[in-house]
Amino acid sequence: MTLLYLLRKEWLQIFRNSFLPKLILVYPIVMMCVIPWVMNMEVTNIRVDVVDLDRSLLSQRLVQRIAASRYFVFHARRSSFREALVDVERSDADVVLTIPPQYSRQLSLARQSRGTVAPPKLFLSANAANATKGAMGNAYLSQIVTAHIAEALGLDTTQLGLDARVLHLYNPHLNYKVFMIPALMAMLLMLLGGFLPALNIVGEKEAGTMEQINVTPVGKGTFILSKLIPYFVIAMVVMTVCFLLSWALYGIVSQGSLLLVYLLAMLLAIIFSALGLIISNFSDTMQQAVFVMWFCIVCLMLLSGIFTPIASMPDWAQWIARCNPMHYFIDAIRTVFVRGGTFFSIAPQLAVLASLALILSLGAVMSYRKNR
């Protein structure tokens, strides 16, 4: 009965704040409508300078082929590599293609010799200040050049030694939204489930209501449970909004059981709500709670595998990631949502998340001191 009264108090406190209910609904809508379009790893609009030292019909065709690609923006034709390098230093160009002299003549000789004469070599220079853009631009341009040379020689890319065939499992069209939507769900649960509880107790401390609760016979466990349940419910509402928007806007639905996804969301919501309560129990002001919570969220997000694969990190970072609940949640939700995994596919992740939820919940209870 005491718990029900405390829960009623929490819900009244949430709905009396005119801004908070709007934030809970608008924030996931904006994230799901905007972020999948802008967080795209496909690199386009790569600016190219061409140094054509051959000035033949074949070199003109290569330049036109590059300009027609949707990945590139033809910036300028320079007379020397030094001039093109100035554009790179000014960030006006990302990639420089140098076509050597006698390019068309060497192609003709290579075609007539039927493999005894090597085809001409072109020089690619990529601005690696932005490593991703430089690497992808180099890869895209290499494919165009290889296809052009093979066409000029009357061959295909397999005869040039490039026989690469790729089968993309679970996401055959390489739709980056399929990869990002589960990550956005995790980020929403982490931000809303972490910050709102972190500011709850601190807000009551600043308002003076915590002193009134401290003199009541309410137990620590009951009090912390009354703080966890509302944000658990909010997390389920947020996940439901995300599922509906994913289906309505992008036509993307979970390939596995939604019950498993909700179970994962429930565990992650409990983990971050408990973490937020622990931080608020040791914080005296909202600024202090926000700063500490933001520090924790940034570290957990970067070590979760949302953007960078865990296997690509240094060994010491991989060991830290093993204690990160976001790492297990991201791995599990992508297994269920994208691959259609079953309960047994994510049993290890569920066990770790459940253990962390229990440990942090006990930590939230133990860290709350009524005599403060």
C-alpha cells in the first residue's frame, strides 16, 4: 500500500511538470525521424581534382565517368600535381587522380600484347585528414579506374584478378537504417532512463521534499522501487513509439520476437535508472548530477560498439567494454531485431544484463541514506 502511494506521488510529480511529458514523447519522435537520415556511413560528395597529363580521348572518358558517379563531385582539372595539392591543402579537394602521359598509348599496347605488357598505372592521392572520407573515396575511385581500364582492354574485372563476390547476410541492400535503428533505441533508453532518475532525487533535495520523506517510516527498498517503476514504464512507452515509427517511416520491423526486445529494454532501463539514482544519491546539486551522468553516458556509449566495433579497439578497451551493459544490449538487440535471433541466441547477454540490473538496483538501495 505504501508503494502505491509513493508511485502515485511520482506520477503526479511527472505530470505536473508541463515540459517532462512532452519531452518523453517528442524526443524519441525527433530522434527516430531525423537521426537515421543523417547518421549514414555511406560517403558521398567526394570532391575530385584530375591531373590529366595525357589529354587523350580515353583519359577524357575516364574523367567523364568519374564526374557522372553519384559519389563524386568533379572539382577541377589541374595541369600539375602541385596545383592539385594546393586544393587539397585548402580542403577544396578530397582526392586527386593523376593520369600519366602516354596513358592511352600504354592501354593500346597492353591490349595488343594480350597480357604481356602491363596496363598503365594511375596515381591516386587521398586527403586522410578525414580518414573515413579519404579511405572510401580512394576505394570508390579505384573501382571506377579498374572498370575503365578493363573496358579499354576488352576484359572484365575478374580477368584483371579482381574476382570478389560478396553476400550480404541479414541486410542484403546495405540499408544503414537497419543498423542504426536498434542503436537509436539503446541511446534513447540510456539518455531518458539515465538522466531523468538522476535529476529526480537531486530535484527533491533542492526542493526540500527529501527531508520530509526521510522522517517517514518508508523503507529504502520501497522508496527506490517507487523511483524505478515509473521510468521503467516510460522506457516501455519509448520503445513502443520507436517500433511504430520504425515500421511506419522506414518499413523496418523486428525479425525476431518483440517480447525479447522488450525484455532487453526492460533490463537496460532498470540498469540506467539505477545508475541515475546512485549518482543522484551522492549528488547535492543538479549540475553535479548532470555532469557525472553525462561523463558516464559518453564513456559507455563510445565503448558499446554502437559506432566502432569492439574487436577494432585496443585490448585494454575491449576489457573495459566487457563491463559495459550497452555492449551486451547492442549485441543482443541487433541479434534479435536484425538477424531474428531466439532466446538461446542472446542467453549470455541476458544473463549479464540481469546480473548488472540486480547489482545496480541493490547499489541504489544501499547508497540511499535517510539520515542525509
